[in-house]
Amino acid sequence: MATEYGQGYAHPSGPRHRLPAALRAPIEARSWREFAYVLLGLPVSVALFSWTVTMVALGAGLLVTFLGIPVLAVALAGCRGFGVLERSRARGLLALEVADPEPLRPRKPGPAAWVGALLKSGSSWRQALYALVQFPWAVFSFSVAVCFWTLGWALLTYPLWFWAFPAYAGQDGLQLYGDAHHSVYLDNPFEITVTALVGLVLTLAAPWLVRALTTVDGLLVRGLLGPSPLSARVVELESNRGTVVDTAAADLRRIERDLHDGAQARLVSLAMDLGLAKERLKEDPRSAARMVEEAHGEVKTALRELRDLARGIHPAVLTDRGLDAALSSVASRCTVPVTVEVDLPARPTPAIEGIAYFTVSELLQNVGKHSRARTASVDVWRADDRLMLQVTDDGVGGADLARGSGLAGLAARLDAVDGVLLVDSPAGGPTRVIAELPWRG
């Protein structure tokens, strides 16, 4: 399995701001987008709530007739349409990416099948629930956000209002209206200063309050308008099943190729040599004996290739003695000196044990072929209900899970059984690869 060494990680640094986040929040575009999201939330929630309550109540009331079920289906279809709008609004103003829920899958064509699919769809009812839950929350968040936002800016700019409209600043302002209105500042310095400071505090706090409110909105959108955890798990399992099938097919092709190009070709050549030796046995015994001796060497080579092939399918030492002995055997064949330490209280399931063996085997092949390391190590231990594997080397580093096709394929295999592959390999080394597998597959 090939991977790519010698390429380091890129760590792009983000823009540096002179002002701290607490001070620049009131003027950031993100804060104003979140405030706009809260403002738009109220009219959208009113429309969505009105549609849902009206249509669901109408459909429930008409269930005594044949019109009730179609009306309920139309209500749910409208909720799904509002769900598209809400996901788009969250994506545009909150930069919140929420996947579309699972699509409707009518078993048969026709309106009746479409109505049945709508009524049986869990995502449709979750979007109707979103309409009922989001309305009171939108009223609350709109009220709080608008009060804090407007009050903060109004109090912060209070000195400007005091200066621009002295006639509304009190009795002193009425008397000082005209050329002398600047003296108002001298008569009311404490009031103006305290008011402006309170406005400053509210103005600085309002964006963070709005951000907290929109965080709840994000949870509602993600939890009720996105795909359900069960459907996401089904999609993941379908993807993993495809990976497992492709991996098994690739392994079968590899075994067939190794048999055809290796042991099978050698055995065919051996049969031909033995046939020639048999023909020469009476005429030229010495030549026949030499050919038999060569054939004996070919038999040994073929047996060794078959043994290596069987070890690549499932080594007998793994079945008989477990990971410790099997990994020690793999380490002894590596071109780089490898130390192995296995600390397991018991043996995992055979499937997980086999995956762990082949994972370490392929990682050590990478170390021997590409790392230019002097030493390497393998550590295996159990952490709660997970089997942990770590392979390290002191080579040139630069292994990249994103660019290395070999490591990416290995990560896909582990992902098929709910495993994880992590690579830490800065340019210049050292390289550390950690694989995490479930203890029981």
C-alpha cells in the first residue's frame, strides 16, 4: 500500500484583529447577520405557526370524512416547504449547514402513495413540531434581542441626542435652547456619562446575547429540520457496506492475481520440468536428476509463496496465539527494527483482531518502504470499549491522510467498522499513526 511521505502540514493563520472580539462584536458583519436572523424569525414563525395549526386542526376535524387525510398531507407538505426556507435562512445568515432530511419514498406511483409517504414520514412530523416549538421561541428571542440592541445603541448615543435635541432634555434644556445649548453638558455631566457607559455595556453585550439566542435556533434547525440520527446512521451503514463489499472484492482480486502470477505459474513450470525429467530419465539420468533437483527448489519456492499468501489472508499464528505473537511476527519481517508492546486483558473478537493485524501490517509496510526511519514501534492497548493501535517511526515524516491514497484506503476500511485513523506526521518527522477500533465488532 502506497502513501505519501515528505509533505508537511499547512497551517494557514487567520487574519489578526487589532481589537479584541468583545469590542469589535457590535460592528462585525456576523453580529448584524445574526440580529437580522432574529428579526426575520418572528414573521416567518408567525406564518409557519399559523399554517401548521390551521391546516392540522382542519385536517384533524375532517378525519370523519375522506378529506381529512389529504388535508393533513397538504399541511405536512407545507411544513416541508417552510423547512427548506428555514434551512436556507440558517445557511445564509448563520452559516449553518444542515443537510436535507430523508426524501419521501412512495412505494407506488400516484397521489395516494404520495399522501401515505407524507403521513408516514418522521421528518415531516418533525418539521410540523418545529413550527409549534419555534413560534414561542421566536417571540421571546425577538423581544429580548430588539430590546437589548435598540436600548444599548440608544443609551450609547444619548450624548448626541442630548446635544441635538436640548428641548427634550428637561427644564434646563428648555431654558438653554439656542446658542447656549452646549452648556447642558456642563450642567448634566454625571447623567450623560453614566447613561453612555450603561449604553456601552449593553451595546457590547447585545451581540453575544443574540449569538446565544441564535445558537438555540441552530439547535432547533439541526435537530428538527435536518435528517434524523437513525436515517443518518442508515446512510452511514449503507456507505460502510459498500466499502466492505469493495474491499472484499479487491482482496479477492489480489488473491487471484497472486495465485495466477505466483504459485500457479510456478506450479505449471514445475509440472513441465518434471515431465521433461521423466522423458530423460532412461536416456540421460544425470540430466533428469539435475532437473528433479531444480524442480525440488521450485517446490520450496512455491510453498513459501503459498505460505505468504495464506498469511496475507489470515495468519495461523493470529488464530492460535493472538495479536502479540502475530504482530511480533510481522515486526520481524519489517526492514526497520520494530519494538512491539501489546497490553490487552483479553482477546477482542476475531473480526476486530484480524482488522487490527492487517492495519499494523500495512502501516509497517509503509514504514519500511517510505519513511527512511531507523527505528519504529507498535503499541496496542485497550481503552474502555475501544482497541487502540499506535505505530510510530523516526523517519522523514510528511505522511498525509488527505493526500495519501494508501492511508485514505486504510481509513475507509476502519470507518466501515466504526474505527478511526489519525495521522500526526510533520515534515521532518517523527510520524505517529493511531488507529482506534471497537473492542467488539
